[in-house]
Amino acid sequence: MGQPLQNQPSIYEQHRNVQVHRMKTFLKKFRKNKAAVIGGILLFFFILVSLIGPYFVPYPEDSGDLVNKLAPPSADHWFGTDHHGRDIFSRIIEGMSITLRVGFSSVILGAIVGTVIGIISGYYGGRVDSIIMRCMDVLLAFPGILLALAIVSVLGGSIQNVIIAIAIFSIPVFARIVRGSTLAVKKLEYIDAVKALGASDLRIIFKHILPNTLSPLIVQITLSIATAILTATGLSFLGLGAKPPIPEWGAMLSDGRNYLYSAPHVSFFPGIAIVIVVIAFNILGDGLRDAFDPKSKK
């Protein structure tokens, strides 16, 4: 005789067991991806520096010394000084928190709005789905940097407006990703079982569907933060982001373009900081994507 029916796991328990197995597989594959681990360590270091670094900088960010302006890197000024005699190393450390704040805030804001829109669109379908997706298609028709540039031009140049602009052009990407995941998850047997038990739509969405969309969301958030940082620094470089004397990396890069031949260090070090942070986010995102992908053998 077979196993008694009451001892067999329910559909919901089977699903939970699958999720636990997937998480263990993810952690195992992620640890094997050395590039992703290095990217994660770098980002942890950057976040730590952005939190405690401003308390240990050798010079105030806005403290200038015109006698030593455009001084090359030295023991007193590790990265040299800019055209106002301000210490570039101190300004990069101060600006790290601004750059990361813009990247995280804008993408998380866009992800929250996009997730809500995507779940509603995928779960209810029909005319609601058609209207929402056509609106998202309109936003996707514009390149991200151009859409952000247009929004900031209308709202005015400031860090807050840059965050809003980046969040707006991030919404369609997250909405489409979450919609696709929702369409796949709502067809599973355990969702039908939960509906048969009388669960409300909100309970099904937030307790059963949303957790199953987190894997692609986490990957996209990581990759989008890199794009957001590039966009934010690009807008500041054009004079539409942070305003002087705020030590934002894009603005620092813009300040140094007039001294590329006489004092290249003014632009070199902020540029290197942007490159390293963006690369760290990208390799972490690639590693997370490989670890979450059940077909990946890396």
C-alpha cells in the first residue's frame, strides 16, 4: 500500500521545499563565482566608507587653499587639489555617499512603483494589463538618459530631481520584469489551491506572488544602480545635477575638464571612482543572475 494521504506534503509545502532548495543552490553557485564575490566585497567596502569615511577625511570638503591649487598628488594631498585648492581625496570620500544615495534611492523608488504596476498588470490582465503596458511602452521608447535629461530640464537641476528622473525611467523595466514573473507564478497549482481556500487577492499577491518575483528583481536592481550612477554623474557633468560646491563625482569630473592637460588628476580620480563603483555593481549583478539561473552551470 502507498503512503497515507495525510502524511504527504501539501502543494504549498512542496513549493516551500522547492524555494529552500533554490536558495541553497543560489548561495552555493554565488560563492563559486569569484567575480561576483569580489564585486560584493567592493560594494560593501564602498558603502562602509560612505557611512564612516566623512568622519575621518583629512580636510573639510569645502576647505580651499588657493596657494596650493591644482597641486599634484603628494603626501599631504593623496589625490592632489582642484582649482580651488580643495583636497580631491576628501571630496571623493564625501561624494561617495551622495553618489550611492542617488543610485540606491532612485532605483529603489522606481522598483517599488514598477513592482506594484507590474503585479497589478500581470495578476488582473485584460484591459488593465493592456493600458498599463502601453503606457510602459511609451516610456521605454525614450532612451533613459534622454528621458532623465528632459525631466530634469523641466523640474530644474538638483539631486532630488535627478533621483525622481532616474526613478521614472526605471519604472517600465521593473514593471515588465515583474509582470512576466507574475504571469508565470499565477498559473502554478499552489496558487489555485490558495484561491480555493478563499484567500484574498492582496494576500495572494503579497504573500505568494511577490516573493517569487524577488530573484529577477534583485538582479535588475543591482544592474540598474550602476546605470543610475552613470546617469546621475552624466547629468551633473552637464550641470543639471548637483550644484557647486557639493562634491558629487560627476560635477567634480566636469570641474576638471578645463585642466586636462595642466592638471589631469582633477578629472582622473573622480573618473576612476565612477568606473570602479559601476564595474563592481555590474559584476555583482552578473554573478547574481548566474546564481539565480537554474540552467547556469557556473
